[in-house]
Amino acid sequence: MGLNSSSVILENHPLKNYCTLGAGGNAEIFCEPYNIEDTIKIFKYSVQNLFNINILGGGSNLLFSDGIINGVKLNQITWPLTNNKYLIEVEAGFKLADLLKFTHENNFGGFDFTVGIPGTVGGAVVGNAGTVDVGICELVEEIKTIEPDGNLKTWHAGEFNYSYRKNALFEDNKARLILSCVLKLRDALPDDKTQLENFIARRSKQPKGKTAGSTFKNPVNDSAGRLLEISGCKNFSEGGAVVSDKHANFIINSNNATATDIINLIQRCRERVFEFTNVMLEPEVRIIK
């Protein structure tokens, strides 16, 4: 493929350290491109040879199954962000926490809802990360992607739909790869400090440790955590995985849990909630097999 010497390609590579749940098997092929050019080359090669492609990002909302996971696992590195006043172009591999720090250092506002959210900007845009009230896609002016045919495309605001924890661009086509996005920010306002304190207080109530964050998406007009709690799921466990006693929508890898332990616990909780409330929860954690 003619890659830069700094790009990494490994076979049978362990993946559990690339996942905040700290569990899972090995990648058939693991790639970490040095730059955008190599990312495009690896993507096109994978498509042409019919390899499955999975993007790792920050690993904060995914779980790798046990055993060998077929296909190419692509871990995007961080490239610099650039800004033109209120328009910030940032590569997909840039950490969300670093972007939040950048906004504070440059007196930008409107991004504080991301405080405490792990992972990368690319993963956040793909899953429209945020709160129940606001998601990052509301700030997106452009998204640059590699299309399934290997060509590059720029999507502008209004050309794609998004909703709670969803971005239609990536729901409709799993083979589409995000390269970067342009976010539109604003000047910081006097009441932003209060907003930030509220977000920090909300996040502080969430459990710590090896977790993917929220296990399930909130149903319309309800809370997954509430449904799990009234159904008696707190402290449910499977192997080394346990439902947090602090927040029922968080599963913790407390004792060297396998991916199978976690997957079984997710399914057990879904079945329990359905039995008690007739609501089938939709997982927020993405399971890669």
C-alpha cells in the first residue's frame, strides 16, 4: 500500500486496552495510520479486499467480543485542529476532553455539555454524544468522510439528520468513515460558568472504573437508569461484570470480566426490564464481533 513508516499494522493484536470496559479478544488486523493519506489507503485496501472495518476511536462506547475479531480495526491518531474564529475544524481522532480544554483556553462557549464525556470527536459525532437536551451534532457545520467506494465527501449541515444518540450518516451506512468535522462555536457568556458547574455536578454522580458509560439509551420520555432500578437490576452480576450500585445504567468490569460476561449481563438486564415494564431497552454500547 506504500504507507508511511510510522503507520502501524499488526496481526492478532489484543484489543481490551483500547476499550474502556477493558475486555474483549484480538483483532485479526489492527491498523494505526500515521496521517490522513495512510488512513485513506488502508480504508480503500480494506474495501477492495472485502475486509470488515471497525473504527476504535476512544473505545468508550464499544465492546469487543471474545476470540478473534475478523477484519480491520482502525485506530485513528490525533491530527492538529485548526480554527477560523468561530469555525473549528478538528480531526476525528482528537480527544473530546482536549477540545473542551481548547474552548476554555480560547474563551469559546457552548461546548461545556461535553464535560466528562470520554472518547474522540469522531466517535462523538457518529453517536451524537451529549446530554438528553443537547448533542454535538447541533454544532456541526461540516463532516468530511471517506465513502464506501473510497472517495472523499464533505457533508454540510442540513444534508444529514441526527437525533438522540444517532447520526443518520453513520446509521445508514456502517462502512462510512469520518475523517474530520467543522464545529461552530460562540463567545463564552457570563452564565456559562453556572452551566459548566451543573454539567460537572451531573457527571460526578456517575460511577467510575472500567465502564463504557451509559449501557442503554434512554427511552422516549423516560430514563433507562430508572427502569433498570425499579426492575431490580442494581448489583446484578455475571462473572466479573456487575451493574453499579451507584447508577443502574452503568456496568462495571470489577474483576477481570470477559466480553461474554458483559454481553450476558446486558441481555439479562434487558430481559428483566422488559419483564417488569414491557420496555425493551436499546443498548448504547456497540458490540463488535
